[in-house]
Amino acid sequence: MKHTTRVAAILIVFFLSVVNAWSEAEPQSTLEQNQTVFKQPLLQFKTPKNLELCGERVPLERRDVWERLDKQFLLSLSREAQVILWIKRSRQYLPYIEEELRKKGLPDDLKYMAVAESDLNKYALSPKGAAGTWQFMKETGVRFGLEKQEWTDQRYSFEKATASALAYLTALYEQFGKWMLAVAAYNCGEERVAREIEEQNTEQFVDLFLPRETEEYLFRIMAIKIILSNPEDYGFVLEEDDYYLPCDAEEVEVNLPGSFHLQAVAEAAKTTYRMIKELNPELRGYYLPAGQHKMLIPREGVEGFTQRLAACIARADEGMKSIYIVRRGDTLTAIAAKLEVPVDKLMQWNGINSADLVCVGLQLTYYRPYGKQ
């Protein structure tokens, strides 16, 4: 009992000494504490009060209009990682769009639509089925020249989809006479915008009651313009080697007498199957059908490409080298049947003497035709 009392007394003395030392220390004010935590000044994200989109003035002196922009501006800035990706991808895609807009005499601000549509992601696919950088629905894509077949979906081609998007926007501007209305119609359809103009008796975008998605879409494009025009003002500072750059590629013609594996094209282009798919995301599956095709290949593989492709076609029967990884339960006979090759050839290609000598994980080399029957 005495021992317990002594320990308790020691603890009380220790506690009182700590409290006394803390009370004698100079207290920090709330401001001083905050300055300790936030050693760097906080960035001020102030929404501008003056703005034009495609040469059309946005009436930001109206409080309701400014608040709608302010919301999208702040929401965009809150997605810091996504904004950084916009900036990193900008040199991959925006210069091409800028040049195409310049050639056609269209407003430069239209380039920000591609950012709003897909975040500059050429593989983007919406839950509703809109695809590619410019998010074309199948019907609209076909209407403006983008094919969708078993072997291709041109909505994923950045170059082709850009041409179709600018053609569509030109037609929409001719119909409505104002770029903000044209951009709104790109989002929700020209029939919807035309009907709302008639019902509401106004041609001013900011006064039209449109689907919420469409209204926010326009103001998101405005916010993207503000941020990407001066990213440093909002704390986004990148080094030169931080940017993503476009692949140095060139378009070539591919003439095929029959259905051919893309690996043959890759070999002729001195590159990989993966690079061919990256440069031509519109290509679906492994094979190109017979006929003439235009596609991108790395520039270093252009010289002599036609001759090398012709050589691949000439030796089509010899086939291309492929790899099969043995799975549990496989036998050489079953593998040969699955790959549609003679079992003796499979053994010869892999230096195997017995049909029983295969184990899980073993890589077997085999050759298959470039062409597809």
C-alpha cells in the first residue's frame, strides 16, 4: 500500500511540473500557429470578371453568370492531378488542333472543347457510348465520316475525329450563328437547342434553360480556357521535360491482298505491335482486311517500309513467330490442335524429343500464317 501511495505521489509531482512548465511558456496566437503550419502563402483562386469565348463576350457583370463560371472554375482547380494531366498532354494534342482551326478560320478557343470532352484522352469512352478525344456518338460519327466496322472505329483516331468535330462545329455555327450556341448543340444536339430557342424566345446562351450537363459544359470550357491560358497563375509550374510529346510518326499506305495480322505491319515498320496500336487506336482486333489502308508508323520505319511489307506478304505461308505458354493440363498433342499446327513441327521448333516433356510455364515457339482465312 505504501509503495502504491509513493508511486502515485511521484506521478502527481511530475504532472504538476509539466503543467507549470507549459503555463510559463510564451503562448502562440492562433495566427502564429497557422503561420507555423502554412509556411507558404495560400494561392488565391479568384475567378476573372472579364472573359470572351470564341470572340463572344461572356456577361460576367451579371452575378448569376459569374457564379456559374465561378463554380466550374473552382471545381476544375480542385482536380489538381487532372489539371496537371491537361497541361502535360497539351503539347501532344493542342498544337495539332490549333493548326487545323487556323487552316479553317475557326476560333482558337474551340480547342478547349477537346479538354472538356475527354481530358485529352484518346481512349475515352463515356457510359453513353461516346468515344475518343471528341466523344462522338456512333450515329453522329458516321454522319460526319467516321467509320465503325468490325476492324476499325475511327472515333478513336485523333486526326480523323478532329476533322469531323470541326466539320460538325462549322455546320452548327452556320445553323445558329453564335459559337456558344454551336458548342451547346455539340453537347446536347442541334434539335434540342433549336427547340429551346423557340420555346424560350431567346438566342442568348446564358439566358437559355438547357440540360444541366450542357450548361455546366460551356462554363467548364470557359474555366479550362482560364486555367490553361495561364497555369502558372494557379500554381501549376512544370519543367520542360515534364510534358508529354507526340510520337514522331508519318502516314503510310498499306495495300493488302487479303486479311493480314498487324504484327506483319509492325515488322515492316521496324516497330512493335503495341506501337502500331498506340499510333492507330482506331484499329480493332489483330487483323487488317484486304484493301488499301492509311495508317501511322514511326518515322524511322518509313524508309523501305513498302518493300519490307511486300516481303512479309510474299512469305506469308512461312508464318510469323509466336509464343505459347504451357498451362495446367496441357499436352503437346492438345496444344498442337489448339494452335492448328502439326505436333511434329511443334516438337521440331522447340527441340523436344518426347510428347510428354512439357511443364506448366514452359514457353513454346510456333509459327502461324500472317494472313487470316
